Amino acid sequence: MPVQWLLRMVTWARNPPSAARVWLVLGVVAACLAIWGIEQLVGFPEDWAPARAPVQLR
């Protein structure tokens, strides 16, 4: 484990994030999981898929 990660963990242990920040992060993660779940159930629209460029042979 890099020393930089250990120093960051020490900093977080001494000054933990506020409850509001923890709820914000959990809310963003929950929103991402909800979007992913809806996409898995319904599917991705065909119109939004990137178009493949034609292959050019030299």
C-alpha cells in the first residue's frame, strides 16, 4: 500500500468528513445505481449508441 494512502487515511481518521458530505456521497452512489438498474431493466436506446465508423482498407 502506498504511503500516500496511509497518510490520507490518517487525515480522515483525525478529521472525518461531515455527516452532510457522507449523505451526499451515498446519495450520488444510490442515484448511479438506480440509473444503472433502470438501464439494465429497460435497455439502452438504440439512437444513443455511438455509430461505428466504416473500416477503410488501405
